[in-house]
Amino acid sequence: MAERVQSWWARRQWSKGLDVPYAVGAYREAWAAYPALIRQYHPDLNAGIALSQVPPAAEVLLLWQCDAGHRFAATPHEQRQRPGRERRRSAWCPECSEQANPTRAVALPMREAITAPVVAANAVLRPRRPRRPTRLCERTPAIPIGEAFVSVCAPKPASAVEDRVRADLGRRLTLTEGVNAVRVARPFFEHLEVWPDFVFPELRIAVEYDTIGRHGLEHVGRREESDRRKDRALRAAGWEVMRLRVGRLEPLGPFDLQIPAWSAASLSTLIETFRGIRGTLLVDPLLREDPAVDV
């Protein structure tokens, strides 16, 4: 099971009994055949760990950034198996790949392949109606991409736990309250905005609280793919995403936390993760003097 880079590094420090379990350059030769991946990797996005310190077979989620600025999480194995890994002028990225290939051809079963020419001939006599273009919501304000704002389209908090998390964070951090949306570049379900559970404009961090729900259907399957699309849209807009994955939900990104339930320990870990993303110089001035939170 892949784990985020900070947890993986700490575990290797403990198992090897060393502050630096893998020296810089230890795996330079293994990565030398992948210049495109070397270009996509940035130590500052991965807790300061150099790519030559990461074994190619490590089950660790690393954060990568393509030439267009899109960020995405993937393991070394996933990256080494993707197209463009050996070319010097291009490399694979989920956001760029989706833009280049918005629709994919589906292989027809044998029966459909035989009848396809007949269907095409009939289509000449009876042309289909043109597909309607996607209609975007007009209530999203015309503001710069990446700007946080108050959206009239955003849904209300889905659970009492989210209200509790919001209240605990408000007592611990001094942040702008009320904003509930981020302007993005590409449509997300007919909107040019996304609605994270918690929006922190000063840090440009979005936090999501994920559970499987009462019926065990939330944030799994197709809904998980929607979560990934949302994360990509936010990162393309210059934001970072952190998900609190409750129970057995696996992390989707490098900063996601697996927690049994919301607690005081979860709050402390979340703030420490904020420091890992944006640094203590930005996070600590936002901390309130009284850290006591009833959780």
C-alpha cells in the first residue's frame, strides 16, 4: 500500500536507525534513463527528499509537476510505466492527457463491429442531432483563477462532523471565514468553481473530510474519480489539497491523512501537515494563542 512521502521516510529512518536512510545519489543510475521524470520531480514538493534518494520500487506517493504547472501524485512504479517517460521533450500528466484526449474510442464487440457500417450509412440519411454544448453556470463571478470567494451554488455542510471540524479549526487558526469556493480554469460539473469542505485562502489549502457514508457508497468507485478530478482542478489553480480519509479509505494525494475519526490528535496532525505544505513562517503566525480545543 502506497503511503505519503513523509510517512514513508519516517518509517525508513526508524527501520534503518539512520537520519538519512538513503543517501543523495544512491539511485541516480536507476533514474538516469528517465530524464522526463527527473524534470517533473521537485524535492521542495516532497519534503526536501531528492529523487536519487527514492528506490524505484518504493511504494510511496510522490508529488510531480509537469511543464505546464499541473501537480499530481503517483508512485515511482506508476511513473516509470507511463508514456513519455523516456522522451526528453514531453512527459505524461493526467491534466494534459485529458486535455489532449477528451474522449477515448471504445472497442466495439464483434456484432456491433459488423453492423457499424450499416448504422453509419443510415446516419447519412437520418443525421443525428448535434450534441448540445455544456452549459456553464452563470453565477460564478468573473474573478482570477485560484481566487477564493463566497459561492451561492455551494452545497451546505453534509454532516455534523464537518461543522465540528470547522469550529475546531476556527478556534485554532485565524483565517478568513465564510469563503466556500475556489475559481478554477476548467468546468467541474458545469461550474467554473469547486467547493472544498474547508477553504483556507491565506494558505491556499483546501481540506476535504471523506467518509464512506451511511450506505458505504461515498468517495468510492466513480465518486473517487470525481475527487481526483477535483484535486487536479485545485492544484492547476495553484492550490494544494489535503484529505482527511476516515476509516479504510486510502489516501489519494501526498498530503492526505488516514484517521479513525476526528479528534484532538487529528487536529494537531492537520496543522503539522499545513506546516509541511506551506512552512512554519506562514502557518505559525495564524495560530491562536489558546490551543485548547474540545474534541
